[in-house]
Amino acid sequence: MAGRIDSKAFVVQHAEANGSEVALNDNRTGNAVDSGAPQHHVGSDIRALRKSRGLTLNELCDALGRSIGWLSQVERGQTNPSIPDLKAIAAHFAVPVSFFFRNADAPADERGWIVRAHSRAAMGSPEDGLTEELLSPDLGGEFEMIRSVFAPGATREVMAARDTQDGGYVISGELEIIIGGQIYVLKAGDSFQFDRQPYGWINRGNAPAEVIWIISPPTY
């Protein structure tokens, strides 16, 4: 675990260097959380960062090219931002993307080592056809683990090869994966691995496909 990013310290140091203090949770911002909404810390973090910079919803939406309604839902935990959205938000606030995936509520002796099921950071949304949860405690190691759930009919065209090694294990359902131009149909219990290959996928089944995906080095 040597070289792991302490993302909370990074953000606090960054904020102090700019003469402000970032509130890392709703208690410090003084904002009550809607008890009827899912408590996702990603939205709370985004709201805290936005307010610490003195930005309105409209100003941040203009910078991201997103609607006020979407950002409001994200901040209230009613929807989860996609990976590209999180990257854009992180870049805008000059924080590492790993900041949004820390396990801040874990006991001190578990941080950086253990991720409890209830503490996973959620990414994506059912509307996109792919929802994911980061299983790794942080992104400072040599690989990351992700739980990916592909909705029936969800598809992604073959993407250009990236500088990573990928592998995975199918927990349930069926997923068609294209690796280097070759099509493979994977079922529960099957696994895969490829190195710097163009790939895509489609779920042609009637049930979600759940896959544990490993990527090295981390990309999120």
C-alpha cells in the first residue's frame, strides 16, 4: 500500500493553500441531509466543494455543460454521476478523482484496507445501462476492483485500446464481450483477461450481468 494517496489530506491541504477550508461532510457545511434521499457521500462532497469555492449551481453547471436539475439530483444523492462527469468535476476543483471514493466512515484501522458493503462508492446510473461500485479502498495502488452491473440491452461499442491490463469474473447473468475483434459470450463462473486491447460489450440477455472487473493500473 506504499504510495497510497491520502485524498482527504490532499483536499484539505489544497483548500488551505487557497485560503479556504473544504467541508468534507454535511455536518461541517451546516446543511441538513434530506432523510428521504439515499445518503451517497459523492453528492455531499460535490456540494461541499462547490460551496467552498463560492459557486452557485448555475455556475458549476455552466462549467460542466450539465443542467441544474441534474446537478441538484446528484448533490442530493438522487442520482449518481458517471465516470466522465466525476473526472470533469474533479478537474474543475483540482482534486484527485480518488477523493470521491474514499471510505471516510470506516474505523481508522480499516481505512485503506477494507471496504464494507454499505460504504461502496456508486457510479453511473440505470439510465446509462451500467452501474458500478468501487471495491478498492482507494486508487493509489497498482490495480483497482470494480463491481459492474450491465442492464439487459446495455451496450458499448468497441473502444480504442488503453494502456491497461483488464480482467474479470462473471458473478451472474450473461455478457457478450468483444476483445481485439473476437466475440466471446461469458456466463456465470467464466472469467477473462486481456492486455491493451480494444474492447466493447453488450448484454443480450433478459437479466442484469454482474461482473467483478480488475484494471491495472487504476483508471478512475
